[in-house]
Amino acid sequence: MVVKKKAAKILSFRYMILALILIVLAGGLVLLPKVPKQEGIEVEQLLSNVLSPERYISTDQLAEKIIDRDPSFIMVDVRDPESYKNYSLPNAINIPLKNLLDEEYEVYLNQAQFDIIFYSNDNLYADQAWVLGNRLGYNNLRVLEGGMNEWYATIINPAIPEEKMAAQDFDLYTSRKAASMFFGVMYPEQIQMEQPIVQKPAPKQVIPVKKKKKKPVEGGC
């Protein structure tokens, strides 16, 4: 009896979490065009997917995939076209959230060949895109955790660890610094190393000319 009560509490708690998540995400969905009515996946499956941490990919994981030229994923920037034009991740395509359900973009989302990684400035729009796609039964959908804000904070401008921090913090910083250099960030030591070294010409060696000794004047008559 006690076990059943605990199970009921856990299930109730999970539904509360799902309700809160969906309420937050629904704030932006009201601006989207109406979706044609279809069954999609079951609510229980959607709940399981929402609560799964596997739907997120970290900035470090994504940076590694980009650097390794991993061909198994497509990045989808769900921000507005102007934000996409100002700065976007390499080879990402722009599908604004409000256009996500347009027929022309279905070929990117409704497929099983590639992982789709949604990203926005933070998690909000990307999470909404994920919920929409997941509800329609699309597979292999991921969200960049923290979005572009986290990308800047960890990959483009990683924080230098303090001296008292653990060794793994320094290893992580070294990895992120190398990644930021791959994405075009220049560090002072790089700039100094890349400056051309101007070699001073060696001083010319002056060899003095030996003067000839004057012969003594021979005697007279």
C-alpha cells in the first residue's frame, strides 16, 4: 500500500513537472500557425521524452562534433533571420520558429538519417521547436543546452580557472580555448607569435687595410 502511494506521488510529481514545462513552452507557441490535427505520439511518451536529459547536447559536445566534421547532424537556428545573419554556428540552417511547420522545411525535420540540433539564444525557442517536432513524431531531435548564450560563455570566451580549482577545470579550459581558436578567436600570445620576426642585419666586418712601410731613402752620392 505504501509502495503504491509512493508510486502515485512520483507519477503526480512528474506530471506537475511536465505541466510546468509545457506551460512555459506554450507561451511562444500561441504565435505559431495552427497545426493540422493529427494524433502524434501519446502523452506518456511525450512526458518521458520531456523528462529525458538526453534531449540536450552541451556546447562542448557540439563543438567537438563541428571540429571533427561529424556528418551525422544538422543544426537548425530557430531565431529570426536578422539574428541568424548577425552570427550563427557554422553550416547551420535558419528555420525561424514561426515557420517551423512550413511544408518546405518538413524534409529537414521528418527524417531519420540525421540528428537535428535546435538552438536559439537560450533554451526557450529551441525547446518549443523540440516539443512541436516531438509531438508530431519526428525523430532524433536535440536541443543545444543554453543556446548561443552558453556557446559564447563556454566556447568563444571560456572563463580562465582560478588557481585553487581542480585539475579537470584546467583541462576543460585548455580544451575550450583550443576550440575557441578553431572558431577564430585570437589570444595575445598568438598575435605575438604571428608577428613577423625582423632580423637585424649582421654588422659588416671592417677589415683594416695594412699600410705599406716606407722604404728608407738610400744614401747620396
